[in-house]
Amino acid sequence: MSKFIFSIVILILTGCTEQALINQNNHGLIYCAEANPVSFNPQLTTLGSTIDLTSKQLYNRLISIDANTGEFLPELAHSWKISNNRKKITFELRQDVQFHQTDYFTPTRKLNADDVVFTFSRLFDAYNPYHFVSGGQYPYFQSIGLDQLIKSIIKESEYSVSFELFDAQSSFLANIATDFSVILSAEYAKSLEIDETLENLDNYPVGTGPYKFKDYKRDILIRYYKHDEYWKHPVELEQLVFDITPNSTTRIAKMLTHECDVTPHPNSSQLSILASRKDIKVLKETNLNIGYWAFNTQKAPFDDNRVRRALAHAIDIDKIMHAVYLDNGKRLESILPNTSWAYQAQVNMPNYNPELAKRLLRQAGLVEGFKMDLWAMPVARIYNPNARKMAELIQSDLNKIGITVNIVEYEWNTFIKKLEEHAHDTVLLGWSADTPDPDNFFSPLLSCAAALNGKNAANWCDPEFDLLLSKALDTIKIEERKEFYFQAQQMVIQELPLFPIAQGMRFQASSTNVENIEIKSFGGVSLAKARKL
Amino acid sequence: MAKFNFNTDISSEELNKSPLRQLWRHFKANHVALVGLWLFIALTILATLAPVIAPYGVNQQHTDALLLPPSWDDVGDVRFILGTDDLGRDILSRLINGTTYTFGLAILTALITTLLGVVLGVFAGMSKGVRSSILNHMLDVTLSIPSLLLAIIIIALLGPGLLNTVWAIILALLPQYIHSVRNLVVQELSKDYIVAQWLDGANSWHILSRGIFPNIYEHIVVIFTMSLSTAILDISALGFLKLGAQPPTAEWGAILSENLAFIYLAPWTVALPGILLFFAVLSTNLVGDGLRSALKKRKAI
Amino acid sequence: MALEYIFRRIILLCFMLLLLSIFTFSLSFLFPGDPLTNLSGIQDISFHESDALSEKYKLDQSIPKQFISFITRVAQGDWGISFASQKPIFEHIVALFPATLELALYALLASIVFGIPAGIISAAYYEKWPDKIINTLTLLGYSTPVFWLALLMIMFFCLQLGLLPMSGRVSLLYEIPDITGFILIDILLSDVSYKFNAFIDAIKHLLLPTIVLSTYPTMVLIRFTRDSMLEVLEQNYIKTARAKGLSRSQLIFRHALRNALLPVIKQIGLQFSSLITLAMITEVIFSWPGIGRWLIDSIYQRDFPAIQGGLLAVSTFIILATVTADLIHSVFDPIIRNQTHGKI
């Protein structure tokens, strides 16, 4: 009875608005995002937090990868052909793909080969008027050397495009299928050239994806409307709103008060709370990722292998697995997660041994110990749900071998920017795969090209290692490629520019009335089919 | 008060007591204020002896005991009376040590402010003419900016950190202090007995030490308690905003914000520092209020 | 006399603003890094850009000239760009300030509505139980850290009972165009089908932050009103009135109230400064998109041009509010106009 009265009181308090809000609610979904997007063009970034908000929501790629089988699936290209020498790939495009009509652009034609040519020529053709716009850095493509790989892109016919390559690279298709390789509108780009507002291409996006851009208020929200003429399937939601909430506790609280419908990466310590609620479900998905501790190898004393090894020996990973991952992660035995086909457990992997660590430091002539900075990411990522806490654990472990650690934190986008300038000593970072191809864990993280564009947090450049990677890429036979990747893994663990710590699980909390949110073991989230009951 | 009183209602015994003892008598009669005083003394002891009293080190991590609830809970552990946080640190030890940072440092801050504030306030009160006018206008500008905002400005300059917070709060509290002391001094200076002293040929120092000081120091104590409670609130608020004490420093506000992540899982880790903070400010306010009303009552006699 | 008083206040205001702008200007040099970068907000200034910017900011000239150029730019709304967003700071401030102002105004209103009557009641029943209860509550209110209060409120009303939302100004699904920046007014002005629901929703969002923010000023007003009332009640004219046999309520409402409330008016104006500071904390906790949260975020990110601009805006506002309250006060209170030295 008292419960009845209580619910009546609540009804009176909330009643009159509840019904209407529900109506409004069914048409819109609120996704609590972790950070401001750095751009609305995924070509310009490798940040998962930005990719999640943009790539699969606003755009499409030529092809995609089936997460279960690893096979390529048609997307904007309905079919493709690879020449005999594997140096020419021709894509046949769909003819019914409509671009977004927005407040700032009205398309007059459907997608055709011009759009594809424009999109990719921007990446590597210095004569493309957009090449140097918005910083002119294409970190993913530069790290994997795509700009060195593509010889030319040819418009074969109105709906057919072919890529000519310098080398037959085995990971090319996989890279074309990543979240970064989205197709932009050439017509929109032309219209911006006339207005001389080139940067709007990346700030006011036009794509072919399920949602179109409406509004962005920094630190507050991003609003998308549904794309009525989406070529693939009807879109259920009228509105998709990203509520920008960097604090993970606030995100959970918003889940509980139903101010958010979906939240990515809930803090693992809060999973039990979410799981105990009837109106919230938690999705758990294994994910191809690694959380690591990178040392700035260009800075003393981290240029000394013995010091890096000593640091790795000094930290107790079991403790980290327990306190940071709450036993929801896997210890890494190599730079690759063990679900990758090129994985090989490394015997050389440093184990917890403070005595050895001290000995190594003595050998390196650092008897007195030293002071160092440890940068900790301010956001939760799949590979590291709580970098701050990990940093505190490392701080106390290193204190035992006489090293004083200063923990450094910045807002996420500033953090990345400063990191790219290599202003750090050491950093806790990680990488979530964009494709199942093992090269995705090597080239973007540790190649010389990545060191140049700042994505290589270890600032480590070893030509021998690069050679190994390109050999692996030039090989077709999977067994031979594996051999090269085994060598590469050994080399990483031997040199230890970064120390792989753990592989995390991807979690996502959503209200039970939200359906069809797709998270895969690699790449960003897709809300294309999401709907509310 | 120097004024002679021939009121016959009051026994001669009462009049013979020193002003200080009269004050204490009035203060004692106010039981709530007395409780506040005891609490205040207890916190002060805790702040000075924290490392000795605390059962474990502030940053000692017990990896076998993460996020343990308080010991009276079913899954609690007797070793950790108030449970542990997510890094396995004993909450009781951290809170006790937090007293040093939040409460102890606030006292230190308030003391330094008092020292500077009294010197500058007296100077401002004794000076006349253009100098005093300029000083007053400067004070007016800074007074219109509240202490926490001023502290935030100073931290924006110096960068976050506990020591910077202390400097910032001292600088932020100072204008208010100078203003109050100045008013007290000006008020006292205009009284007849001071004029009489001037006429007797006393110099400034004499007037200050013999005339003004004995008459205002009790008021200064009241101002001290007010700035102390502001200092506690500001230190913890800045710690909470991550602009003050940086983790793993066991400052209460910082502990609170650090443990916010566990507000659902382990609400006690958020509740306890908040309660302590509340008691610290409350005890200071009680003492301050008690003193003020005792002063008022003594004056009324 | 009144004119002279107003004139003096305005001179004082100008003096305060001058000091404030000197302070803000000097921040560009006090902050770490290159003054040019701190002034303009442009990072990684290239060689030829550097010359043009130096020219614009008059960095090659004497300090007074630089300062004048600074003032001119501030007046023109050119406050440099933010490191973090690369957008003009003035735009940010214009967009964010109304949100803070709205919250502060409602909180101030609430504290007047509750604080002054409570203070009067407390004084009317001096040392009786209503006074004691109100006194105890005030003491508790004074002693509760505002962030802790906010958290308790969120824990109880949002998470435990699920009655109220805990963040933002209105559910993000309601799309309200920015016109005035005051959410309630914007909703009323807007042309959407869900106007009524959005309005109720916005009120719900406002409720907790307003309560939290109004706590401290309410306590101050209670105490101030009480003390001021007690002081007035001690005065001779009241004693005379009492001797004439007026009842207590007549005494308070007919004779004491007007005089007791005079200093309270001034106190209300002074509350703006603590309101804006406390709003910073409240905004952070309730994710309220105002200038306080932005300023604190800017400090985290060492966004110096933004810190500088934010401080200038907030401090100018506080000074203006204080002086305005003082002027309003002087309209009601003729005595103060005759004082030779103005005090704030």
C-alpha cells in the first residue's frame, strides 16, 4: 500500500512531463561521449574517442570487414577486383548513394568516382587544395605509409575507381576498410573552395552515413539528425545526441538517472552497480587492443635499454590487473594480443623482479635513482580503464627502487597534442586495432614514420624493424608473414621501446530499451541501426 | 574595557576578575561552544600527531585488500576499521593524515594570514591621508573579489599544487583581514583614552602596544576563527576541484574527489572525508560564534 | 549631493576597472610561455606571423602603448583565441555567461525569498525556539562545504529517488535555439512543439543547482538580517514606540523593517561575488555549461588566454554588480550619500 502511495507521489511529481518526454525520447538517443571530437573528419585522427563519434555515424567506407570471419564485405563499393600482380585494385561503386543534405550544403548528385578520387588524393597529393588544410596531418595513413604506397588513383568510369600501388601490399584492403578511410563529398569540397572556407570540410561534415550533422557545442553536445535517404537501410532514430561527459563517474550517474541511453567504457569498478539494475544492460566484448607503457627513447635515461628493462621489471602487473582491470583483462605476453593470428608468446617478457630492476639500474650507472614524469591518460579507454590509478600503482612500485615519479595529466586532446611533440618521459597509452591485420599493431605504433608524425609514443625509430615490417607486408603467404611478425615481436620485447601491460575488454552500458548498437572486436561503435523501444 | 562601571548588580568579585577570565566564564556557559572547542582541540591534536596515531602509512598499499567496507560490515576486515580504498590504502590512516593537510595546514595558513594581516592592518589603520586612501581603494578592489576566486586566479598563475594553494589562500584572505583590523584600529584610535595617551606624550609604539593591542586582540581571535573556517573550506574545495592538493596527497577534498568514482560501490569513502570536513568547519564556527557572543556579553556588563 | 555621490562612485568604478585591466594585462607576462602566444592564443607562431602579430599587439613598443592597445582590443571584443578550442574567447564568454548569470540570479532570488523572512523571524523571536532553530540551521549551513552538499543532493534526489536530473540545463533531446542564453526565456521564445515539456524539464534541471548555490547566500542573509534587525530594535525610537504600547508585529513591520533592511540591500549586491565563485563549483558538479566550469577547465588545460578572458569577464561583472548595488542602496538610504569617504 505504502509503495502504491509512494509511486503516486512520484507520478505526481514527474507525471505530467514523463509521457511527453518518452515520446520525445523514442525519437532520439543520447550517447554519453568521453571527449570532444578533435575533428569531424576521421582521416585526421587516430583517436578512438573521435572515431566513435564520427566514422560509422556520418560516413561510409568503400568496403568493410566482417568481424567474425575477417572477410571483406561490400559497402560503398559493391564489388572489387585485384589485378594479377596485385598492384591494381578496381572498385565498382554503388549508384544509389545520396550525400547528406544539411543547413550548409545541398548535394546535386549522388556519390560517384570523383568523390573517391578526391577523398584519397587529399591524403597524399600535395597539389590537392585540401592537402594542407586542418593541419595537413593524416596520422593513420602516414604511420602505415599509405602515402608512399599509392601510385595513383584513376577514375575508370563514372562509378569505377582503381588504385595503382607501388608494391603489392597485403594489408591494403584492410586499411581501406578501416574507420579512417571514409568517403567525403567532392562536390561539397568544391563549393567550399568557392567560399574559401576550406576548413569547414572537417568541421561541418558531409558524408553518406546514417546520420547527418546538425550542431556541435564544445564540451556540451553534438547533435545529428537522421539521414532520410540513407542508402543501406532506414534509420530508426530521428536524433542522435552525444552528451560530452569526460568524467566516467558522471557518465554512470547519468546512466542511472536516464540522462544517457548509452555510455562507452564504464569504469570496471562500477560494472557491478550497473549489472544489478534492471533497466541497464552491460555489453562485454573481447577487443583487439593493448595497453602499454611507452618510454621516450630519445630522452636520457630512457635511451638506455637497461633502464627501460629495469622499469619494466619493477612494476607488479598482477597488482595492476587486479586493481585497474578488476580482473577483466588479460596480461600481455607480447606486443600482440593472443587472439591475433600472428601472436607468439615472448619468453623475454620482463616479470616482476625489483631486485633485478635495481641491479639493472646500477649497471646503467643510476645508483642514486632519478626523477621522471609519468603521463596518465585522463580518459578511460578499452586498453586502460583507469590510467591514473595505474600510474599511482607504478608510482609506488618505482618508489621502492628509488625512482620518484611525477604523474602528469592533461585534458585528453591537449594530452595527445603534447604527446605528439614528445614532451613526455614515459606515458601510459594503448592501441585498439582498426583491422584484424597484425600490421595494425606495428606500423602505427612503432614505425619511423609514426615517430615522425608523433604517433609513436616511444619515439623509437629502428630501420631494421621498419625493414622487417615492410617485408611482412610484401608477403602474401600467411605462414611467411607470421615468421616476420614473430621476429618483430621478439625485437620489440628485446628493445622494449614500450612495455605491453594488458589487454582490456570493451564494455558498454545501455538502457534495456535501446537495441542494435554494434560494437566489434576492432574499430569504432556503430549506431546506424540503433533504436529505442 | 577600560570604562569604569558602577553598576551595583554585579558583584565585586566579578569585576575583580581579569577580562580574559570573564570571557572564559561566558564562553564556558555556552555548552555548544564548549563542545566545539573540545572538537577543535581534538582535531588539532590529531593534526599534529597524525603519523603517530595512524595505524598505517598514508600511501601504504595493501594489494590483498582492495575496497574493503568498514570493519562492522559482514565482509569488512578488523585490520582496517574504516575499510580501504581502491588501491588498498587504509581509509582511517588517510583520513587521520588528512587532518594534517586540511585542518593543520588551514591553521597554519590562518596564522600566517593573521601575522601579516595584523601588521598591515595596523599600518593601514595608523596611516592617514593619501596613503591611506590609496590603500583603501586597493583593498576595495580586491575585497570585491571573493577569496576562492582570488585563490583560483593565483593558482592559475602558479599552477595547481598544495603549497601554491596555501599561498593563494593567504593572499586571498589577506585583504579581508587587513580591512577588519584596520577598522578595529581606527575605531580604537578615536576613543578618549587613546587621545589622553597622545596628550601624555606617548609615541606610536606605546599607544599600539599598551593602548590598542590589549583591546583588540580578542577580536582578532574571532577574525582568526572566521578566516580559519574559510581556509578549511577553500583548501578542500580546491583539492576537490583538483586545483589544490594533488593525489596521492591525503587532503580531505582531494580524497573525496578521488573516491567519487566509488560513490555507488563504496559510498563510505566519499561520506567520511565529507563528514570530517563538516565537523572541522563546524567546530571552528562554534568556537568563533561562542567567542563572539561571549565578547558581546562581557561588553554588555 | 546625490549627484556628487554618484559621480564619486563612478570614479571609483573606473579606478577599479583600470586596476583590474592592468592586472589582467600583466597576466600575459606572468603566465608561463611567450607573451605573444598568451595574448593572441595562437600557438606555434611561425616566423613571418610573429612579426605581424607583434605589430598588432604592439609588443615592440613601450609597455603603456601595449596596454592601450590591449584595452582597445578588449573594448572591440578581440580577446584572442582559446588554446583548447581555437575559437575566439569573446564568443565563448558571450555564449557561457548567461548560463551562469541565470543560475546565480535564481539562487540570489531564492536566498532573498528565504533568507530575509527567516532573519526577521529569528530576530522577532530573539533567543526563543524559532531563533534557536534558525540559528542552528544557519550554523550547519555555514559549515557544510558546498561541493559536499551538492554531492549529497545528487546522491539523494537523483540517484536514490531518481526524481531529478543531475546535469545540464535541459534534456539534450530538446533542441532549444540560443537567443538570450537564458534557458527559460529561450524556451518561451522558441518555436517548438514541446515547449511546455521543455520548460518543466528545464525547471527540474534548475532545481538542485539553485538550491545548492543559494545555501550560502541564504545563510549570510539570515544572519545579516537578524543582526541588523536586532540592532534596530535596540534603538531609542523603537524603545519609545514600545513604550507607547505597540505590539511586537506592529513594531517590526511598521517601524523597524525599513531601517533594518537598508543594509541588507547592500549585502545582496555583495552576494554576487560569492555567488559567482560558488557557481564555479556548482557548475562543475552539475555539469552546468557556464563560465565557471569553463574557467576551471581552462586552468586544467593551461589555456592562458581563456583564463585571462574569463577572469576579466567575471571580475568586471562582480565589480559592476557591487557598485550597482551600492548605488541602489544610496537611493534608499540618504545618510550614506553624505559620507565623505565611500566604502564598499
